[in-house]
Amino acid sequence: MKLLFLVIAFVVCCAGYAQQLTIYPAPAGVELNGDFTVNVRQNGQAWQTPASYLVNVDEVRDVTHHVENASMSCFDFSGEVEVSVKYNRGDIRTARVRPLSYGIVPEVKGNTLTFRLNRPCNLSVEVNGDIFHNLHLFANPVETFVPDTKDPDVIYFGAGIHRPAAGNVFKIASGKTVYVSGGAVLMGQIRIENVRDVKVLGRGIIDRSVKEGIRIANSRNIYVEGITLTQIPTGGSDSVTIRNVKSISYYGWGDGMNVFASSNILFDGVFCRNSDDCTTVYATRKGFTGSSRNITMQNSTLWADVAHPVFIGIHGNTLKPDTIEDLRYVNIDILDHKEKQIDYQGCLAINAGDNNLIRKVRFENIRIEDFRQGQLVNLRIFYNPKYCTAPGRGIEDILFKDVTYTGRNAELSLIAGYDAERKVKNIRFENLRINGEVISDDMSDKPAWYKTSDMARFYIGEHAENVRFVSHR
């Protein structure tokens, strides 16, 4: 009988854990956006209404930047939930939930759309084709860390608005765990500089007015999870993990997740919608010196309102050349790319400058949705006196595996070296799929006098060698 009771208790506990839903009310005084009302519930439970925050995004019309008001809402859950989104500005004529690869098709009635979720994900809900006044919906996993507020090594920010005691910086010492709870909004930067063994956790927000919401500099063994902010650059650091962090920026030079002269960096499950490059890897730059190695971004979503979703390599040390190597981008959805400047186009861009050598980069399982303006790929030995003091040394051993693009707006992609000593070489496209067609050297409908790259609308220029397109049907 006692054993039966224990089994029943275990099952009940497991069932309770499998069905959890947590929302976080917004603190008094924070700016909200009434464009949408979000409700969420689990089977048989009452609807709950998470806050809908105001966030800003950057729309470029012609060559002018316009700051637009979008929305952001979040909750934590396990099991399955039903989501209802009411559009308060009128009827819904069309609606979509992205990334499209998730296959979420909402049901629409009047001014309300509904859909179900059975796993955590970061989404964009778009009504009537409007991507600049959309709802960013972050459905987080249930938190597993519960801080002990009496622990002297825990810095706890509870629900409410928090301002630094002096200036606009919360400076964090080694060995500290910073917990920013859901419903907390910080009005200053979290600065992790010249320290080690620091964690930043929670479901809170660093206010959109704070540039570089978290700054990691010359530090080691850093872990950041769950926070929403504008930017999170990492420089001169080693062993950094950034997981389920959401970056939304709207101002000039609003790169999302930069890496400068750092090694052993992991981005996992992040969401970047930025007013400049979403994610970059550079070598020597901004006072950080040295090469960059072993950088991974996986299971993530990138949306570049300006510039590149992925950009690698332009900055380094011309006099003491750097190397950028062992980079991996795996299971990525790219939602947009908008760049009029030809020199700075490319959803997946590697531009070697400042005598950098860039090698051993892997792009795998990348899904690119139709974007507004730009190129799929840009691989070049790059010299622009505005940003560089020399061209790069080379780009080599680059793999594009299972990269797909569905759309009509891609311009001509570029692959080109600089001279006989500075080449792009050993580039392999494996199962490159454009609008459902696999581009390969043995594709049956390619005229014999065409290059395979012509079928992809890729221009392979001078000083580029061993560029191959293969398939595995």
C-alpha cells in the first residue's frame, strides 16, 4: 500500500511538472503597447494574460531609418498551451507565425488568432503583412533555478524597475549569480568585465534604452540565460555560454551578439532582431586583441532589419595577423535581411580583411525565408579603407550543408578572392536547395555549357578555387 501511494504521488508530481504555465505582470511605470492582447492557457484551465511590452525596431525606407513601435510578450510553460492573440487595431485579413519552418498555422476569427504550442520557441506574430508593428512572442521553458536570496553570492532583482546606484552600470564581481526575475526591468547595463565564474539568469528585461544591455569583456566562465535586451557583445573572453537570450535593437550600430578576439563561445536558442548585424565574429577590434576560435551558434533565429544576419571576419590586426577558425552555425532560421549597400550584403557573409585568415566554418541546416533585399552568400577577401588597413589573407575550408532558401528577392551572390596569394578556396555546398531545387554539379536540367553556380545565381570571381556543389539524393 505504501509503495502504491509513492507511485501515485510520483505520477501526480510528474503530471504537474509536465503542465506548467507562468506569466509575469509588468511593473508599474514600464511602457506597454496596446496593439495586441495575448492570452494563454493550458487544457481545462483559465486564460492568463501576460504583459505586452513596447519594443522598438528599425525600418529602413529608401535610405532613411525610422524607429517603429512593436510589441513583446513572454511566458514560461511545459506541456502544451493554447495561445490567443487579439489584434486591437482592426480585423485580421492575413496572419502568419514565424519562423515558417515551425509549421504553426493560426486559426483566425475576426480580430483574434489562435494556435497551440507543445514546446518552447521564440516567435513573430504578424498581422496583415506588417513586420514592423508585430508581436514578438517568447514562449520560454520553465525555469529550473530558484535563487536563495540570502546567499551572499546572489544578486537578486525582483519584480519592479531597478536603477543603478550610480551611473548606468551594474558592475558584477567574480563568482556572483545575477538573477533578474520575470517582471523585473533594469534601467542600466550589466557589466561583466575582468571577472570569472559569473551567471546571469532569469526572465527579466534590460530596458530598450540601454545599449549593450550586457557587456562581457576580458572574462572567463560566463553563463547568461533567458534575459531580453538590446545587445550582448563578448570581447577578449573565453568559455561563454549565451542561451535563450533575446536581442532587439533599433538604433545605429545596433549589432546583436558580437564576438571580438574570443574563444569557446556558445550561443544556443537565441533570438536576434537587430538594426545592424545580428551576429558577428571578428578578431582584434575595439581594444580586444587576438584571434577568435571555436564559436558555435545553434537552434536560433536571426532577423536583420539592417546589414547581415551572420557576418564574419572584417576586423583584425594587420601587423600581427589573426586567425578566425572553427565556427559552426547549426539549425538556424533567418527571417529577414535588408541591405542596399552591395559591399555589405549576404545572409551568410564571410569578408576577410586586416590580414585575417578565416577557415573551418560550417553552416548546417540553415533555413532562409524570403528577405527584402540582399544576397544569400557573400564570400570575399575584403579591403575597404573605411574599415580595414589591408585585405584578408584567405578564406578556406567552408561547408554549407542543407542550406535552403525559399523566395524571390535574392540578388546575385558573390564568391571572390583578392589576388593569387589571397584566395577563397575549398568551398563546398552540399544539398543547397533554392525554391525546392537542389543545386549540384550533376543536376539533370543544367545545360552543359552552364556553370553550376549559374543555376544558383552565384558569381564565382577571380582567385576562387575548388568551389563544389554536391547533392545526396
